[in-house]
Amino acid sequence: MEKPQALLLEGVHPDAAAHLQKKGFAVACRPGAPSEAQLRRLLKGVSLLGVRSRTVLSRVALREADALLAVGAFCVGTDNLDLDAATDRGVAVFNAPYSNTRSVAELVVGEVIMLLRRVFDKSRLLHEGVWDKSSGGAHEVRGKTLGIIGYGNIGGQAGLLAEAMGMRVIYFDLLEKLSLGNARRCSSLGEVLRQADVVTLHVDDRPENQNLIGERELRHMKKGAALINASRGRVVDIQALARALRRGFLGGAGADVFPSEPAANGRGFDSPLRGLANVILTPHVGGSTQEAQRNIAAYVCEKLVNYVRMGDSFYSVNFPQVQLPVMRRSHRVLHIHRNVPGVMSQINTVLASHGINITGQYLETNERIGYAITDIGREYDKGVLKSLEGISETIRLRVLF
């Protein structure tokens, strides 16, 4: 039999290709993010797709994915993937929500130090041959307040690192979160903005977070404070931030993400923040350390292989989550269907009518689909598969041996 095809885009870490090849996949790797038209051509015959944050997987592209079983987002966010369309086609999506947590937190804390000490300004002047040994505008981080907006895994890690340097940590999150260390929860976004010497953002890209930090919020910040965004580019009104920096109201900023980012390395980049004093610009590298990328490669590949080989959907971002036992002396029938009442009854009626011996059965649902897994004996009437596919709500049927 031909090996199943895997396609890895955007320079996914080489460990991912090695891992998938070891598991029996034929792997093709391509740098950069393809256009939609290119992606539609590339997806022909591909069983596994691996992307990072720049490849846009649309409903149109998914329609061309005739063999696609699963998508691995070798990053945290999945905003570039049409999850509803993937779900409707029975394509499971997995990401790596925790593997680069430490890398992003370390970058944020490093930028806190560099912004308060105005390191980039000093370095720029020295590169230009100007010696400026003044202490003007330079501060220790000890005793300063770090405000964290979005107290998830990265925000919590950043807070612990900041506390270790003697900073006071406050945070705001829409959900109740257990405080780590001595961090204190604030009752509102404004409370954090008014108190913090440095504000760092760690929220997702949901529509309501667009321009979460705009003109009004920036005015609430302390004069001379700094803002760091290593979350999503649309979270900050970049024009408003540039104005606040030019006026001297804010003392500095760090941006690792932008509303519009180039599709590949080496492409041109422009931003209203370019050339401003005490502003650190990095090209979306918060999670781009060798350690993080290796961890992401191992984690996502394990989830993809477990899904393809065992049907295990645990930690999928769009599928009902099922953690399955190892198959023993049986076949595993995976039935993905639209989540309407009565489908499980139809499945079992079909199995019973063909005299199938069931050794194990599992069902989980979400608002869009149901995922039914049935382990059956080695000997069975092959006509049962045609009958299961014939259930009107069926999206996809797979059999694992």
C-alpha cells in the first residue's frame, strides 16, 4: 500500500517530519505560507496537514482536500483555520496550547527589563557611534508593577518570573483564575492600566478583543508606562499606540505581533511603530525558540498520529474529545456524523442487523458533530460499512485495523 501523505508548511521544525516518517508517512515540506489557490492544489491526496500561524485554511480550500483527515497547528492559535468548515468535513484539528509558554513568557520579561532600562535606545546610539552613559529614563524593575491582561498559561508564567525579580504583579481576566505566587487579581481592565508600570497582553483573537487597547485605554495608563503585546496583532489599535508614543505619554512599547504580517521571511514589513524611540519590534518570535519548536513538533505529531492510527481525539480543538484504549484483536470503526438525535440508534441497528460482535463502544458529541467509535470482532460482514455510510447524517467513516 502507498504511504499516507503528510504536508508540512511554514518551516515546521524538522523533528516533525522525522517523527511522521518514522510512523510511516511520506512527508513533503515547504517553506512559507501558500496562497489559497496554491494550498488547494497542494492538498490533493494529503492525509495530514501541518501549518503554523500564517497559512489560511478556508472552507474553499477544505473542499479540495479529498483525503485530509487531520490538521496540526504547530503553534498556539488556530485563528487562521476555519474550524467550523473542518468540523463539517470531519477533519480533526490539533494545536500546541502549552508547548511554547515558557518561551513567550521569557521574551516578555526580557522586554520588561529592556524597556525600563531603555536598552534599545542606548544600543541604537552606540551603533551610530554615540556614547550616552546617562541614567535618564532608566529604571530598575524591582519594586515596579507588572499588569497582566489575560492570566492564562503564558500570563501566569510571566508573572512568576517577574515576581522573582522583585516586581509586584497584578492581573485581570474575564474568568476566575487561581493567582500564582503573590499576584493579585483586579476587578477591571482599567484598574490594571491605572496601576501598572508595564502592561503585557495575553488574550486570544476573538472578535470582542479587537482593539481591546485603543485610544481610551491608553489614556488610562500611567504616564511613562510601557505596553507589551505578544498575544494577537488585532488586540491593540496600532495607530493609537503610535500616537501615544510620539506624544511621549507612553515611555515605550514591545510588539511581537501585528494586525498584518508578511506571509514569509524576507518579505517587506511596515508599521506605524517603526523608528519610534524605545520600541522593541520582533517578527512574531515569542514562541520561536529551538526548545519550544521541538516541544511543539513532538506534541502535535503525537496527537496527529494517535488520531490517524487509533481514532484518539483527545485535545482536539474542534472535535468531541475521546481518549481511547489500545485496540486488541479487533477492528475500530469511526463514525463522524452531524449531531442530531437518533444517529447512535441507527448505528447500533445497522450493527445488530449484520450480527456484529461489539467489544467496545464510545460516543462524544459537540454542538456540530457526534463522534462514535465502535470496536468490533475481526470477522464481520463488509456490507456493514456500506450501511453505516448510508446513514444520512454520516460525514465520514473510517476503519482502523
